[in-house]
Amino acid sequence: MFNSLILADPRNCTGCKACEVACAIAHMEKPVLTAGTVTEPLYSRVFVVKSGGASLSVRCRHCEDAPCARACPVGAITQKNNVVLINSDKCIGCKTCAIVCPFGSIELVYKEKEHKVVAHKCDLCEGRPGGPACVEACSSRALSLLDGNSLRNLIQNHRLASVQDLMNWVHIHQSA
């Protein structure tokens, strides 16, 4: 079974960073009604990267065999309901998970209340009734949440399309 993940389509991403803001607000301890009521730092778990005229939203891929979870010396990173999660209460801020993440999706943030640094990454807005805030906020529909079945179907469709392209190429070259 595949873990869930958010798929980002760079063809649709405008680089507006609404996903970053929505993510940060969704994870704040106090509800935010207006921009003027924000009193704590905004820490997004998603990052928009711009390069060569293209934009892309980058976040945790929720790997099935998550290197971050395997590397965590205190077991603060686990998988639950096909999502890789960090328990910030257990995290000791050692940075090992950030070093081994192949996608650069983990950063460390300072938790003022606890006076400690902890690992921080996308949790697919676990427990949020509307699902991931970034997907909901993306006006260009560049982001979509895929569960394991949707991801498996997407992979199969891409494989079938690749086989069809190969068959067409062979047919064209055999006819020539």
C-alpha cells in the first residue's frame, strides 16, 4: 500500500505562495481571523521553489520506507494512517532526519514555549476536517491529495501511456 501524498503540478503552479500561508495558518496554535491577529511566527511545512521561470510546491513525500523515520534516534518519526508524522514532544532536534531526507522537506524550527528546536514537515494536515490546507488554498489547482489507490492508478496510467508510446515508436520505425 502506498502512503498518501500531495502531488504538485508545476504546469499549473503560479508561485503565489498561498499554499505556504495556508499551511502555516492551519498549524498555528491560536486561530487566525485576520492578518492583524497573527502574533506568532509563521512556519510553513511546504515551500514554493522558483527556478528557470517555473514554480513548484515542495513538501514531504511521505515515503513508505521513510529514511527520516529509520534515522531518528528517539523514534519521534512514525507512520500512521499512511502518513509520516513527527512527534515534536519526543523530538530532540538532532537534525538527523533533515540530513537524510532525500527531498529536503524537513526543517528545524524553534518552539518558543518549550525553548527547543524540533523537526518540522508536512503532516497532510492530519485531523483537519477539510484535508490539507495547501490543497484547499491553491487557486490554480496545482496541488492534489492522492491516497494510495489514486497514486497506484496514476502510476499504472503513466506506465500504460509509456508502453503505448513505445509501441507507436516501434510501429513507425518498422514501417520505415
